[in-house]
Amino acid sequence: MDRYDFSVGTAIVTGAAGGIGEQLAYALARRGSALALVDRDAERLEQVAKQVRELGEHAVTTYVVDLADDEAAHALGRGLASEHPDATLLINNAGVALGGTFEQVSEEEFDWLLAINLRAVITLTRELLPTLRANPGSHLVNMSSLFGLIAPAGQVAYSTSKFAVRGFTEALRAELVGSVGVTSVHPGGIRTGIALNARLAASVAGPEAEEERDTFAALLTYSPEKAAAQIVAAIEHRRPRLLIALSARIPDLIVRLAPAHYPAVVAAVQRLVGRPR
């Protein structure tokens, strides 16, 4: 396919009120895209939209939706397809993190995460794919994760969702080859609000919870601005897969070299990073 043209059609970005989604909104606006921005944080989303408008004469619409609500996600998808028939880019960026072992995470917590990280991605893709197909040169981006490449202990729910997004995206890419560009994104340690405020299972408390938070925070060193710039470049050049930061590229290499033994390596690195400084 030819390079993606950012000046044609509307770009839809979920999770646009902060982190990578916010920076994607700014980067796309600078390249001339009209925008439809989605998030559950109404106040912060409006602030982002205001800043986008200040970058130039950009058409910006906002949608306040909690993607944990399956019915709301379906309604959003139908509304976006109806109100933006010119859509040429869908970036399924919204996501949540949830720490805890499988036994610590409740069924309700697990389902909450899957609703946002996986089911909303599938729902919005299903609702908007006819629109993307109808507009030549369109592109789809689904946000997987470093934990869609490796599956460490204490991240069962999150890894389940992100491995599923990866598989969904790769299979869809094979089906859409030549008609809609598809990119699977695997960020490493990106310093975003969602990551810094990652939810822990309700049964995780006290010193264990603090240790989990400290270890996770120590891994978050890469800026969302740099991540967004790489994603935009991947869209333009129709890259099928994007690994962001060494914290994603190195584990990917370890998995390729030692697919049966990488968990021990990952655990050793987690212990090293989590030591007090």
C-alpha cells in the first residue's frame, strides 16, 4: 500500500485524554488530521481537544464513553461510523492495567480488564471496519503491549488481554492485506498515567502492594511523546508491527532465543529492577 495520508479523512483515537493517546492526538493534528477523540475522563478529554484546536483549524469531536460498558462500546462504534463516514484511521489505544496473580484477581476484575483491553478493541474494529474498507488508504492500529510478547508472573489478566489483541490484529492483517493497513503496537515501559496508576487486585494489599507498584514504576522510563512519534511513523510507512523502546525489543529477542525459559530471565530482571536504590 502507498504511504498513509494524514490529511485525508478523520482519525479516531481511544484513550485520548492522557498518555500515548493524548500525544497521538497532537501528532496527528500537526499532520493535518481531523480527529474524533474518545475517553471516559470528560474534563481531561476536553482539555486535550482544546489544545488540539490551538494547533490549527482542525475539526475535533469528543466522545465521553466508559469502554468497560459493552453496550456503550457498541453504541460508540455505531455512532462513530454514522458521524464520521470519512474515517480513515482507527487507533484502539484505550487500555487499563491490573496487577495480581490469577488467584488474587477476582472474576469481576478480570472481566473488567477484558472489556476495555480486548472486547472494546474487537467491537470498535467490527463497527468501523466497513467504513475503513470504503475509504481507500485507511489504516488500523491496535495497542498490544510488551506483555503481549512475554507473560510474567503477576500479570495474568493483562497478558491474556494483550496476547489476544496481538493475535486478533495479526490474523486481521492477513485478511485485510492490500485493502486496509494494520499495525500491532507493543510499547515497553512508557511513563503514562495509566501505567503509573495501574490497578492492583483488591486482594493485594499492604507491603506486597507497595512492592508491586515500586517495581512496576521503575520500569517506566520512556516518554509518551516519543512513543506517539514512532506510532505515527509506523502508520505512515504501513509497518505491520512496532516494538517501542529497548524494554520491548530486548524481551522480544529473549523470547525468540529461549521461548521455554524466558520467564526465569524476566523474573531475574524484575528482582534486579525492583531493588531499593
